Amino acid sequence: MKPAQCNDRRLLQILDDTSADRHLDTVAHLEDCERCQSRLVELAADGDSWTVARDALRDSDVYQNRSDDQNLEDVVTRSLSGYPDNGSVIIAVDSELAEDIPVQADRVSLDFLSPASHPEMLGRVGQYDVERLIGTGGMGIVFKAFDSELHRPVAVKVLAPHLAHSGGARQRFAREAQSAAAVVHENVVPIHYVDTKGDLPFLVMQYVAGESLQARIDREGPLGADEILQIGIQIARGLSAAHDQGLVHRDVKPGNILLESAINRVLITDFGLARAADDASVTRSGIIAGTPHYMSPEQAKGLPVDTRSDLFGLGGVLYFMATGRPPFRADGAIAVLNKICSTEHRPVDEVNEQIPADLAELTDDLLAKDPAERPASAEAIADALSGQLKSFRSGRPRFRKRRKSMKWRLGILACATLVLASAVGVWLLPPSIFPFANGSPRNVQPMTAGPPAAHSDGIAAGPIQFAPLTNANVRANAASNFTPAKRPEPTVAPPIEAPSWNQTPADLPFAPPPEFVSDVVSDPMDWEIRRQIKHLEVEIINFEEKWMLLPPVSTIPPETDPLSSDIDELKMQIEILEQGPSQTPVY
Amino acid sequence: MTIAPKTRNSLILRLRNRDDVQSWREFVTIYQPVIYRVAKARGLQDADAHELVQRVLVAVARAVDRFQPDKNRAKFRTWLYRITHNEFCKEITSSQRHRGTGDSGVRAILESIPDASDSDDGFSTEYRRSVFRWAADQVRPNVKPSTWIAFWRTSVEGESTDSVAKDLGLTNGAVYIARSRVMARLQRAVAKFEEQS
């Protein structure tokens, strides 16, 4: 690829545009051009702003949400220990996540492309005009391209150079792509063409307009039972078609499940390609490439795998759809693999109570450590899921008896205790040092940000959540039917402290129980706690109302040393005069 | 008063509506740390600084109706600074009472207070920083973790581009793009906030 010239306009586009993927040449140019590197930094902000930003952010503060930093650290640790969730995903769709920085994009030379036939195209390969990059990953890169012969959009996947130079990987890529191409099923992304002769082998497949299951759930959260069943049936059917031909996917995971946007069709992609990646990446770095969250125990142990390994993956995908997270989570790839082999997952319906028992039990069966204990075939699963869908839609689904873990109970108790403590604190405090109770209704979220709301002695201390309280809105609040589950507007208070469901460490001892953040209440004990909380809320509001009726603190004359109070008085009078009447706060 | 949702008034005007929780939240998020830090910089103890923050916020809540935005008059920030300064003076004098310090000690502290009219005593700087922190909270959820980390480690912690690129598995160019993009977004968020206040 020809290096681009220094060009500020291109740099500005890179700053502005959400997809650097369209500026591959500029990205490549940035790699070596020091002038443009510093120019880009200059264009982003002037030196003063960089300094202010650095000082502002470096300096953590009592008012800053401490968990922010903690959270950031977690992210750093995870990214360094190989945790990134989409590490090996090659998404043949327009992914929302593809908008950021071009990961390793320039490590793939685009030399194999012949000159483009159209100025807006990146180049040409065979009969395909390459339009833009739509995804990168451990395996290679995926472009959206246009088939000029057949006039249809396609996705072109090019094997990454480090894989392409391994003879074994090339052969496997070719062989697996060929066998994948033989699978013709409506739930498998069709392979149109495979080329293994050039420097970089590539394959051409149907372009799917939509998003991956991973992206969908990252965006919208766990799915309902009906949708899980619908999607599950289609995945099982697609797998079944492949298994009939002896083909094992080896990497069934949400990132490889594509959801077509226009119709409710589900397509499995990346068939068999995992095997090509396996060998090459293991020998290259000695570690397993990508995310092993959905790997089967036999795969993790390096034992031979068969179609039943895919069933384990399917179980993981069902689990993910129901809960928004993979069944086994830990820091780092090795730890995940260890968990996959040695730990039992937490039952689906314990995480999400709305999952019917049949589906939860099937998921448990699929996630059996011993392949022999899993259901016999993908086809059998498809049938079972279809049956479940029918009964789910027709009648009352069966739910397992809830087995709530002790941790959650503790979580609820902790919340309640905290609220109680702050309420007591409010009552005990002299109003003069505690102008605003931190228990204004919208702020009662003991697990949320900020410094401790109450000390051990029950006295609320530290910065107090300030909410403007007039008598009018206090009354309004008191009158409104308060629900503790109501969350404040998220814009200013960033939703960091309540981490999104897919990031919450499963073992976080005091994770806010889901009941607190959702409106689903079924347990009588929850109701009781809620009622107590609500009662305390009303007490707090009453207290605030009383306090509001007191004379303002500052009008009480301080019994100060006469001289200093005189000086103070004079200074204030001068200032009041300086400020003019319209802007003078009256004390 | 009713404010049409499309025309966002300046923050101070929005604060007059006591039910506008959103604006109050914004106000407190930005200014609470500013007041606290200025108070600390002037030598107040932690608890006293918190107390001062509360007093200032109460004073603002009371006085906000009387503030008239007028180009010839003081800016909101200046106004807020004056309130802070006033409350600070009061805080000093009342705490002296409790400590029972002698006459000359009181005088010394009072004389160390900068005159409100000649400088704002770091208030503006703290304000800018606070807005940046607020902007960071807006921007961070909207970028990939790796992008944010690339920005954070190079720009905030001052690490070299090379080492960050290596750790994150990115190219140097990608790290430059990541940090510059985050910064550009921060700048846009700050500018947007400034427009509205």
C-alpha cells in the first residue's frame, strides 16, 4: 500500500470519523510519520487542554466515584491477561463495535488487492471490489466487498499473514473452507468461493446485514425465553446440518452467531475455521488465541473433539442469551479454561428467574463436562427446543424452585442496614452540620457511588448527596409512590458502579441483587424489606421538611471573638456592596 | 416556570426550577469538587471543607432566583466564587470560636485569605478540571475499553506510546489515534457543557 502524504485534513477526518477503517492509508502513514503523530495530538486539543485533562484525571478525588478507578484497573488487568471478550471474533457483519481503532489493520498488507476500479473502493481481488473493512480478529480481516459479476455484496475474509505463512494453517484453511462450503443450510453462512493460491488465502461468503449475537446482547441485555428458544432452534439446526457432514465447528460462541436484521434469521459463521487458527496460533505464541469462554472441557484439555464439543458451545450460547454472560468467567484465559474443566456453572435460572425449567435443564445438560452425558445430537436439541417453544407459547411454563444463594440475601441485608444506618444518622445529627440528609428519595441507593454514607457509629458523614429540596418538592416526593428500584437519571451519575450485567463479576459478594434494579419482585421477603425502606424514606422526608422550616443556619449570630466577627462583617458588607443587589445572596 | 425542552437554557436558569433534578445533578457534579478543592487548598480540614461545600450549595439554592444573567454583570462562576468566599470567611471565624485561638491568630488567618476581588484563587482551574472529569464520565462508556486505556496510560499516566501499544496489542499509530480521539471527544463534551452553562 502506498503511504499517504502528510495531510492535516485526513488527520482531522480520523479524529472526527467514527471509522478509521476507511482511512487505512492514513493509519499506515501515522505508523512511521512522527510529524503526523504529534500533529494528530495537536489537532485533538491544544497543549493546555492536554495538561488540564491530565491533571484533572490523574487526581482522584473524594467526590470521584472510587469504583471508576477500580473499574479501570479491572479493565486493564483483564485486557493484559488476555480477557478481551471479542478477541478472536471475526464478524462478517456491520458491527457496532467495529467503529473504534483499527486493531492490527495495518499489519495486514493490502498488496494482494489489485488497483480499485472505483475511487471509493480500497482495491480489488478477483471479481470482488473491496469496499471497506468490517472486522478484524485473530484469524484475519473481513472486508465488505461487491461481486461485480453477480452484482451482490459479499464478505471477503482474508487469512492473517502470520497464519498464512504457516503451511499447515493454509492447508487447513483451504480444506475447512471447502468443507464448510459444502454445508448448505439456511442457518449457515454460505461460502461462495475460496482462493488459496495467492499470497493470502481468502474466502468469499454471503454478506449478512445485521449484527452478531454478542453485539446484540452487549447492547440490549439478556433475551426473553421466547427469543432464546427461537434463536437456539436455528443454531441447533445449522449445527445439525454441519454435523451430518462430519464437520465440527469448534468455536460456537455468540460472536459467531449472526442475526440478520431484516428477518428473524440466524446464521452460524466461521465454520471449522477455528481449527486452522488453533494450530498456527498455538505454535506461534504458545498460548491459545482468542477467548476460550465457550470452549468445551475436552477442547480445553487438548483431547480429541467431535460434534459433542459443539453442543457444549451451544449450551454456552444459550446460557449467554439467558444471562448476558458466559457460563464460566475468570481473569485470564488460563483461569477460564481451568474453570471450564473443574467448576460447575451457576444454573441459568438462578441467574435469571424468568428462564423456564426445561430450558435451564437443557442448558445444564449441554454444559455437562463429560461429552457422553450431553444430549445425543444437535438435531435432538433442535427438536427439544421446538417442543419447549410450543409449550412456552401455549401454556404456563414450568419454573424450577428458586434456589437463591446466600450471597444475594446478604446483599439485600447490607442494603437495608445501610439505609437504616443513614436514617438513624440523620435523626441524631444536629441540623446545623447536616443541612441535607443524604436520604433524599432519589439518592437512596446504598450501593451507589461516593464515599461511605454512614460510619460505624451510625453518624452520616462525608460529602452529602445534595438534592435541592424545597417544601414543594419534598411534599411531591412524599406523595409520590416511591419505589426504591427507581434509578436516577443515568447521564450525570455514570452507570459505572452498577456494572452492566455482562461485566459483573459473578462472585462479587455484595453485588446489588437484581431485585433492586429491576422491577421484578416475587419474594415476600423482598417486599418486606422494601416496605421497611419505604417507611424509612418517609421518616427522612419528614425530617427534611422539619429542617426546612428552621431558620437558615447562617442567620444565627455566631458568638465569635468580637474583633474577628467585626472584620468578617465588614468584609462581607464590602462584598455585598460590590456585588450589587441582584446577585447578592441574602443570608 | 416552564422551559421548552429544545432550548436548553443556561445552567443557572435551569437551576431555578427546583424539580429539574437533572440540572441540579449536573451542577452538583461539576461544582461540588471545585468548592471542596478550593476549600482544602485554603487549608480547611476535610470535614470543614465538606461542611463548606454544603453551605455553599444551600446558599446557591436560596439565592439562585435572584441571579440575573447579564453580560455586564458577573458570570455565574464569579458569583459562585463569591458565595464560596463568603462562606469560607464565615467558616473560618466560627471555627476559630471553637478552637478559642487568640486574637492575633485569628487576624493572621483572616489576613491570609486572598481578597475576593483580585484573584479567584484556583477556582477557575479547579472548575476546568472538574468539567474534564465530568466529560470523562460521559465519554468513557462510549469508547472501547482498549481505546480508553490507550488514552489513559499515554495521556494521564504519561507512559510511552511504544509500551502501551505493546501491552494492548495495538500499533503505535492506533495508540495515537486512540488517545487523540478520546481527547477530541472530551473536548467536544467540555465545549457542549460550556455552551449550556
